Amino acid sequence: MRHWTGLIVLLLGLAQGVGANTGSGPIRADHLTVQLVADRTAVAPGETLGVALRIEHDPHWHTYWRNPGDSGLPTKLMWTLPDGASAGPIRWPAPVRLPIGPLVNFGYEGELLLPVAIQLPPQLTVGGQFALSVKASWLVCKEECIPGSATFELSLPVAAQSVSDPQWATRIDSAFAAEPPLRDWESDFARAGDGIAIGVAGADADFDPQSIELFPAQPQVLANARGVAMRQSDGRIRIDTPISDAFNGLPERLEFLLVAGEGTARRAFTLVAEPAPAATGAAGRAADGTLAGGTENAPLGMLLALTFALLGGIALNLMPCVFPVLSLKAMGLAESAGDPAHSRRHGLLYLAGVLATFV
């Protein structure tokens, strides 16, 4: 699903000329307004500058978290900075679940600030300017999706002492604080039958497991659209979740968010689970991470894969939309049967067209 989404986004981008916007102020794009803001109006050498990409979505439209879920693409930032400066990663707030038909995606609606910490070099000259630019790219969706991008430029005076921006400093600080903090709660995971069992020990006593939502940070491991069973006993939370349809083995570590509550009472934490000790012994984990006695994901083998590919090709030729194309091709071959040179040339051109289309 994600590979198809990427291809569709690429084709739409080529068709629509995505990425023509450049500026320093708010930019109005398809179904959202985007702006680059900073927590200072003047910077000092060697300090850390807080900036944020502010996205204001139109009602019912959304962009995506770092793991977009069953489809979609995350927002990305590509920085151009002066020598000696460096940009940290996006500090993502906890997303919400966005069901679309049988799919469940992870993302954001309404107003969103994606903060980034910029480390300034100590050799900046007081009285000069600190200039940066960033190319932001996103995918905004409702039922249909539209890719977009814009380049933002920002230049701030360099002073002996920085000056806080009264409009954005507090809001950017809050955006940094909205990133779910990493908890050292003891967490492990193991393959259990057709799913994955996650154990969490040491969670807050008032962290009600019945209200928990699970957001995997890694794609293609856990199922997003199917139910998650949670229960608590002896101070330990057990989470049983199905695997993704695109599952290709357990990761070395499993990173996820636990989110509980709603609205202003919503609390989110980041956890990193290690493989369960019982699953790493001689009789425990197979090469693909499956517990002994569990379901294994044995490779198909080349011959079987080719057989299925052939059957799939035959099935595609039986589709109603293909019949007119086959009849036209058959008539073309019949007309050129008396001219071998023409038939050969036609066949080579047809082959070149098919290969060029797939490439």
C-alpha cells in the first residue's frame, strides 16, 4: 500500500508542478496554510534556536505522523544551514487515528506545530545575520490526497544576547513539550501465535489500560486497523495485537506510543520494548522472530513465486477491461501477418512501449 501511495504521489506531483512556493511568511497551499516560525527575533552565537513548521489544515483534511499508518507519507523537512549549524529531527506530537474505509492512518488535523531544534555555531559574528532555508514537503488528504511542498527562508540578526519572540516562543516551547516523553518502563515483546504480545511493567498507577491507544513507530510490524486487546494484572500491562499484513519479521527493538485519555487530559508516552527473554533462548525465537510453536513466515521460493506471478498475469488478462485491448492487438497482428518486417517492427515497438511504461 505504501509503495503504491508513493508512486501515486510522484505522478500527481509531476502532473501538478508541486513545490513552486517560496517565501518567509504563511503560504496558502491546497487545503492548508503553511508557515515557518521561530522562538526568537534575534539569536546569540552558540545557542539553540527553536523553529517550527506551522500547518493549519482545512476542516476534515489531515497530514501524517512519522509512521503514517496503512497509507500516506510523513511530512519531511530538508534544511540548508550556514556552516557549523545543524538541525535536529522533527519532534512529533502524538497523532490521532484517522480511519478511512478499511484503513487506519496516523496523523493530524486542525493546527499543528512541528518543532525542530537548530544548533547555532559559536563563531557567528555579532551584528551579522543568521540565514536558513528549509524545503517542506507533505501529503494532505481527506478522501483524495494532494502532495505539496514549499521552501521557506528565515534570516535573524545575531546579537550578544538573544531576544525571545513574544508571539511564538511559548507556543514553540509547548510544541517541544508535546513530544511524548521516553519512559523507562520495563517493556518487552514476543511473537504469540498470529500476533505480537507486548508487556509493560512499571506504568503509572492511574494509567488505565482500558483507555490506551497503541501507535507503532515502525511501519509493517503491527496491524493498524484491527483490534488490540489489553489487560492489567500484578502491575503489568499486556497488549495483544495482530501483525501487519505486510509483516516481514520482528525488529530488533519495538518502538511505540501509549496514549490514554482524550482532549486536554490526553497523555502520551514513548516506549522501546526489547525482545522477551523467554523468546531468545535455544528453543525460543526462530530466525524471523517467531516463537517456537508459533506461525512462521517461510519464504515462497523462486519457482513458486514465478508460478503465482504467471497465474496472476493470466487472471489479469481475464478482466473485462482487458478484453477490448486484446481484441485490438489480435486484429493488428492479423492485419500485419502478410508483412513479416512490419510485424517484427510492430512487435519490437510494442515491447519497448511496455518496458518503458513499467520503468
